[in-house]
Amino acid sequence: MSRICSVTGKRPSKGHHIWRSGKAKKKGGIGTHVTAMTKRRFFPNLQRVKVLLPSGEVKFIRVAASAIKKGLVTKAPPRTWKKAKAA
């Protein structure tokens, strides 16, 4: 399953974890130095949300939390009808 928001298109981005050694100058040292940089990924905050689509269909989609906060998706109302019992 891909980690992509179906509304905004947000996807994982690349970055680095920076390792530093030394003591900061303002704390009395000679300054910090970068000793290593390892690759890492930043993932979007995806939530699985039941959404009411413009066609009237109710569906689960993976949406970024920022899209939910902005009101880009309309959450489906709670279900009121009961399932028919299988005989």
C-alpha cells in the first residue's frame, strides 16, 4: 500500500539524520561538527477516513491529517440502517 494522500498527493520525502559531535561555542566549546549524515524518510501523517464522495458513494480513503483539518474532505455520516440477517 503506497503512502500517498489521495486528496493532496503528499508522499514520503527524503532527508538526512545529521550526527554532530563537539560542544557548542556558546556553551564554552570549540563548536560542533557534522560527523555523519544517514539517509531517512519523512512520512505524511495519513489517516484512514470514511469519506462521502461527490458521486454520493461512501468509501474509505487514506488522507493526510492536514487535508482533514483544512476541510478538504467531507466525512461520511454515521450509518443508521441495520444489516439484514442472513437466513
